[in-house]
Amino acid sequence: MYPFLRMAKELWKFRNAPALPILGTHVSTHRCWPWDLDPWVELNNGRTLTLYDLGRIPLGIRTGLKQVLLANRWGLTVAGNTVRYRRRVRAFDAVTIHSRCIGWDHRFLYIEQSMWKGDDCTSHQVIRSAVTSKDGIVAPSRVLAAMGQPVDSPALPDFVQAWIAAEDRRAWPPAR
């Protein structure tokens, strides 16, 4: 089940946080609870993605994206992600999540998130999100203009560009 109470706590906690520029970083702290664990008694990989939601959604509010989505009746969807897991997170561990937009192309916004236990990075993900309308994907330049933000993206890191290129070559739909 989606952790609606945890999301409500995050939204309440950051309700008066200062606005962030589109490339600003939102930092949030979370705890790994027993219901977040897998059979190996560590943070479940699927729950890791859910915890990343708890960092990404407040980021969208603080950058002004949520207001623009509502004003234009646009939606937001995750169109892909790549995750690297490196350190275990166990029951009751506190983790800090850093969430930030790192750039965009003609279709997607790219959000980088990392999870930290002290000075150790436990996991790292990049997602690509699409803003959608009844007519399909809304160009990020149009979204950023509506937000009053610069429409030219900074250069995406090489590994992100390589991931984009790999996704462009990936067959869809996949073989059954």
C-alpha cells in the first residue's frame, strides 16, 4: 500500500519551505520501518522507489511545478528510471534523500535522487518524467516557460545521455 500518511507528513513538514529554482536540491530525511523490509530484512527495492517519491513530490511543489500542472490541467508521469543500489538499509536506519532536476530534453525532465546513510550513498536513481496533457506530452520548454524558469537545459551528464541513447534503441514493445 502506498504510504499516504508518510507523504502527508512530508507535505506538512515542507509546506512553508522556501521556493527552489528548477535546478535546486530538496533534502528530506526518512526512516526504514519494519514494513519497508523484504525477506532479507533490508529495505525492499520497490519501497526504495516509493521513498524516492517522498523526496520528489515535495521537490515539485517547491519548484512551482505543481502549481503549473494544476493551472494548465496537466499531469505528470514517470516515463523511465535507472537505479543503482550500493549499500544496505536495515530496519530503523535513518536515510537522507537528495532530489534535484538535472536537466531536460525535448520530451522529458530528468530528476536525480540519491539516498544516504551518514556519508555512505546507499542508492542513486535518475528518472525521466513527462508532463502530459489531453494532447500528449507537453514539451519541457513550454512547462519551464510557464514556471518562469530558464527554458534552456544545462548539459545532461554523460551517463544520462548514454542512458537516453540506450532507451532510444530499446525495442518496444518487448518480446513476450
